[in-house]
Amino acid sequence: MHSDYNSASREQAGAASEAVMAEQNARGESVSAEEIARFGAIARDWWDPAGPMRPLHAMNPLRIGWIDRHLPLRSRKQARLRVLDLGCGAGLASEALAQAGHDVLGLDASAEGIAAARQHLAENPLPAAAGGLAYRVGSAETLVAESETFDAVVALEIIEHVTDPTAFVAMLADLVRPGGHVFVSTMNRTLRAFAFAKVGAEYVMRLLPVGTHDWKKFVTPSELAGYGRRAGLRLDDMAGMTPDLSGNSWRESRDLGVNYIAAFSRD
């Protein structure tokens, strides 16, 4: 049986306060109201594998598999890991993490994104062996103020959309328990990333809506490592994520020139 993450009372309480939280979150330091609106506008198409989130659908098995390999193994007698999927959108990574056996809270500042996530979960229930999964409209600032902590914090393709990446990574560190893990995936600020992830993906191949990314906000691996170090996080591993020619399949690589993922831990 799933944990109390799936309890009706928590879902109802979250739904009742979404309008208030959405207004508050739009003013959060890490959240841009423009970014919230942009992704909220495409929330209903998030789960379409041929839609605007097609690259994330293709990338998701690699991201989740890589994260799961870097999390500590748990026996059946041990409690499930509590995982925060920050900036979860409509729940692509959240559902996959729950299916991997973790208790997951998916958090996003977009009420439309969370509504789409809840709808997909209601229409596609997780298997009995999966971990618990709940969704909430909110921001990192909200959870920090509530003194929430998790065994692992996941922020996938989100840091390039925040207003202050230094403060954002510091909040990730605040949200993870000592001994816990933080995972960040993003895009490198290189000319190749501009050509492929910005011009190619948005204007040529139309894989993403135009305006999805601002190349100037892409984060280099050294910058990300520095943000983590200043936040008290230790960089454990970093890997490139490389698509095939069709973009339908991704593999782990040593090439950090465009997409990459990093694992940190907190002592």
C-alpha cells in the first residue's frame, strides 16, 4: 500500500490552497512569473510524447536511471527514500521516481502543471509496488520556510529558468537532509548548446516552443560545481546526456558540451 502521500485529505488541502500559493510563489525569489506562465500554457500537452515536451520524454529514462543508480540501495525492511522533485511540471520525472520505489513529492509553481500531473496520475494509477506520490503547488522558498527536508532533492531542467541560480542551489541544500543527495540537470552555456538546444530545438526542428530557453541563463559545469560548493554540497559525479540523431533516445556520455547531469551530496 502507498504511503499517506496519497491520502485524500492531503490532496484536498493542497487543492484548496493552490490559488493562494500560486500568487505567493509568483513572488518567490527563485520563480519568474513569466516562466510560470510559459510552462503553464503547455501543461495540458505535457504528457504527449510527440508534443512540446518530446525531448523530456526521450531523456527521462536516462535521467531517472542515472539518479536511481546514485541513490543508496534500500532493503525491503527499510523505509522508502523521500524524494522532492522540484519544478516537476506535469510529473514526468515524479511518476518515474515513484515507480522506481521512492516516496515522491512533486512541487511546481504552476497550478496548471500540477493539475495536469494530478489528472495523469488519476487516469494512470501507479502499480502497487510503487512508492507514494503527491503533488503540490509551491516553491522552494515555501518548503524551506516550513523546515521540510528530504533524502534526495531533484531539480531537472529547472536551474536555467530561475532568477538567481546561486540562491536556488542554496535552497536545494537547505531542503536535503545531512547525508542526502541533490541532483541537477541542465544545459551548458556553449556555442554548441546555443546551436542545438536553442536555435535547433526551438526554431529549426520545432521540438520546443520558441522562447523556452534563454541561452544566457544556461549554466556551465564549473559554475554549477561552484554553486554547490558555496551551498555546502559535495560534487560526487557529473555526466553528459547525448541524444541519437533522431532525438528519440539518449545515452550517458563524457560530453558535457550541451546537456549534463550532476550528483551532489550533503555531509
